Amino acid sequence: MKRLFSLVVALLMVFSLAATAQTPATPYIEAPENYRSWGADNTPKDFDRTATSQNGMAASSKYEASLIGLRVLEAGGNAVDAAVAMGFALGVCEPFTSGLGGGGFMTIYLADQAKPVFIDFREVAPGASAVEQYLDDKGAFVENSSSVGGLAIGVPGETAGLLHALETYGTMSREEVMRPAADMAEQGWTSTTYYNTSVGWGYQHMVDEKNEPTALGEIFLDENNLPPEIGTVVNNPGLAKALNLIIEKGRDGFYQGEVAQAVVDAVQGAGGVMTLEDLANYQVHELEPVTGSYKGYEIVSAPSPSSGGASFIQIMNLLENFDVYEKDSVEQIHLLSEIHKLIYADRGQYMADSKFVKVPLKGLTSKDYAAALAKKIDMTKAQDFTFDDPWTYEGSDTNGSVVVDAMGNMVALTKTINYYWGSGVVAKEYGIVLNNQMDDFSFDKESVNVVLPGKTPLSSMTPTVIFKDGKPAMLLSAPGGAKIFTTLTQLFTNVVDYGMTAEEAIKANRFIDIWGSLEYDAPDLPQETVDKLAAMGHNMSNKNGNRFALPAIIVIDENGEKSGSVEYIDEGVFLDGCALGY
């Protein structure tokens, strides 16, 4: 989707830079020069995104959010306090990826309880939802009906989920944790290279056929109806008003009263069916995480309604049946490709919301099942795979941020509004961009993931915490849709099998076999390797700078030393995130 607008983005950036300069302003947090993705002449540049620490560490896709998380830790808050503060902050300064109009998952480990917790605050289908709403009179899917407009919007869960985490497992008040986000929405944040470009990626939602600004454009375009110029300050006072109401009233500040009414009016005005009752009835769920192991590491990750955790563990179980081949060799890439095809086949057949469908999580994550699947792989040629039968083994599992505090508490958080700028619908008075998560359902009536009232659409979000010998060892999280877990498993093996640092693991070549092709972002991959893989039957696809997912990682060694890093570039655009420690 992003690529469809690449030319438009390039032109918009040129026009934006040429536009009349906006009135300078000071943002709530001003990134120092060494944490900026742009230079003095607004040209893109990279910066050091890594950190080490003996105490706490926060890593996210925005410097501002990482700093807010770090400040919470330094003030005595625990990892949950910091993660929630970062979550609300990210919804302000990256409104194109997450926010109050979205939802997500959180995996929490509290050292004094020694028991991981998984919180599901994903969006759900409104009560009046039906698959027929997305089909024409011949039963064919209506293009864009689930991705643009009111019918694309699921009932948002972010406010409820973050507050549940804070009130159940945090130590600070709403005022302490949310104030930075509310003040940043009011005072503003800086338009970066990535922010400017992301507004361009959503430009089709920002203006109408007459090139006049839509409700979304009125909030996020500049006075010339263009993406805000790099280096200028943008704000969202409506969102500040909503955040202040949540600080004052808690959950009721979003799910009841004036904000709820504004959300419903926006949804119904765009042709959707969400009601005030849908919002009032939204429920957060605490679920049992899926667990697995790999070479002495314990993996704790996301259960259904995410496919991410089970798929992560499946991949690692399969890898245990093979040698560790040389990094980026023909053998290693071929093996990854075949494993990915096996996992995606099972994912499409079995994974859905387990509150509505029985999902064979134990079978899917069984090492015996993985051993049976491994026998299908031929190391000399590429094959096509269909789903197998995990039921036999059932007796035996959009932005990401990670944080660890000095006590060893850990949180991996992944949340999203789905596509860039979600449904394109905004609750204008409160600056809330609304999700298009209904697009994650299937509209095949025979699918386990078919849309039903109150059902959660299938997700691939994979917030993961990892232990070694019972001690915290790693945190992983990323946006990236169906490519999340295949990316995160590569980061994990980069550290465990190839001895990479957090930064090296992030920057390493990536591979994924999905939708009929072996996609790779590997600028130094020899053409000879590509040719050999093609000769084995792989449909090679060079993605050239598309990183598939944008992860954050913290690695903790046996002495408690933390090292963290985040993704640095995607689609040729330098990103804004970093790890910060104390």
C-alpha cells in the first residue's frame, strides 16, 4: 500500500519543503541533534539508536516516547508504568500507526510474581456486524469495504487495555503516566522525515476529489494542505482534550460521554454500525500466554486471537530439527523459506479468536508436531505446502515498544490502528484516528476467521518476553502485520545462534516466504546465492529496503546488562525510534 503512493510522497515532500515556512514553535520534547532523523537542511540522516544500561531501559519507535518511558523509570515507576506512558505517547506522535482509536496486546512479566501475564485489548467487531455487509448481491467481496470508511472500524480497545495494565500492575496514577502524552498533544511534536512521509502515505484520506481537506486533513495537513514541513511543530489539541478527560474520568472518559458520542457519530457518519452500547460493553481480556522453548531459552508470547506467539514457537520448534547453517547461506535461507510456508499454511487454516473457535494451540506448539512437519522439508528443492493436522498433538500456542526496569520487570507492547491512518475516519473534535481492523477478518463464510459480532479479528502481533535459566533474557516487539513473527524469530536466532548484538540483529538481512514468493531485503546478498535459490524452485523477490516489520529489541545478559535497539530505516526513510537507558 505504501508503495502506491511513493511518487505522490516524493512530490509532496518537494512541495512541502518549498512551501512558506511555518511559524516556529517549541515542541513538548525537542530531540537533540544526535537523535534526529534529519539534518540542518532537512536532509534525511541516521543516528545511533542503541543503548546499554545496568538499570532500566525503554525502546520504541519514537525518541519522544522512549524518553517519556525512561523518565517514568527514573521517577520510580515500574516497567508497566513506563510502557503505558510510552503507549499513550506513541498514539500522539505517531497517529498514523496507533492511538486511542486502535487496540493491541501486552505481555507483562513481574519479577515478584514470577508469572507472565498477557493482556488482550484488541478491537472487536461491533454488535451489528455481519459478513453480508462486505459482500455485493452476488456474494462477492466489495473492494475496500473492510479497509476504508465506517464498516472498517472495530470497537477500539487501547484506552481500556492501557488503563487495565496500569491499574492492575502499575504503581503510578493516571495523571503521572498520561500527563506527558496530553501535554505533547497540546504543545506539539516535531514533523520528522518519517512523519512527513507518513502523512504523504495517507494523503488519499486527507483530501477529497476537489483537493479540499477532509476532517483528517484538517487536523494533520499544514495550512497549504500539504504534509507538515520537516522540522516544524505539529499538535492535536482535540486529542489533548480527550486524553485529559481520560486522566480525569478513567475508562469512562473514552467509553462513555462526549468522546464516545463523537466516536460513534464519526463511525456512523462514515457508514458504520458501531453504537454507544458497543463502546460501553468493550471488555479487556487477560489470557494465558503461549510458551515454548529453544535451546534452553523459554519463550512467552501472544496466544489467540493473535497467531503471532504460536507461529513464533512453531518456527523455533522446526529449527531445532536442523543444523545451524551459515548465516545468509543458500541452506539457511532455503530452510527459512520452507518453514515459513509450513507455518503460514497452518495459520490460515486454524488461527482465529479462541473465544469463538477452538484453536489447537497445544498441537501447533508441540515439538512432536514440529518434528513431523520437519520431515516434509527437502533441503534440495522448494515445495508448496498445505496445512497439516495439529489436533493429533493437542494433548501434548502495528508500533512496538519494549521496556525493562531495574527490578527485572518486563513489558512488550504492540498496538495498532492497522493500515497507515487506519480507516481514514477521525472523530474530529477529539483528533482520534479510527482503526480499520475489520480488514483482518475473512469474508469467506467457511473461514474460522469470518467476521461475527463481538469477535476479535486474527492478528499477528507478537509481543514476546524470553528467559534463560529462569532469568529475563530478551524482549521483542514489532509492527508489520503477517510478517511480524517471521521477522522477530530472525532477530531471536541472530542473537542466540549467530552471536549478534541487539543492533546487529536489527540491521541483519531479512527473509520471508509469503504469498508465493521468497522476499528478501539483503543488499549484500551475492547474486550467486539468489540464482541458486531460484534454481531450487524459489520465486525470488528483492524488496530492496522494505524491512517487513519494524522491531524493537532489548537483550539482557547473565549479569543483568541491558542492550537495546530499534529499526532504523524502512522504504528508504530513516525512522525516529531509539533505545534509552539509565
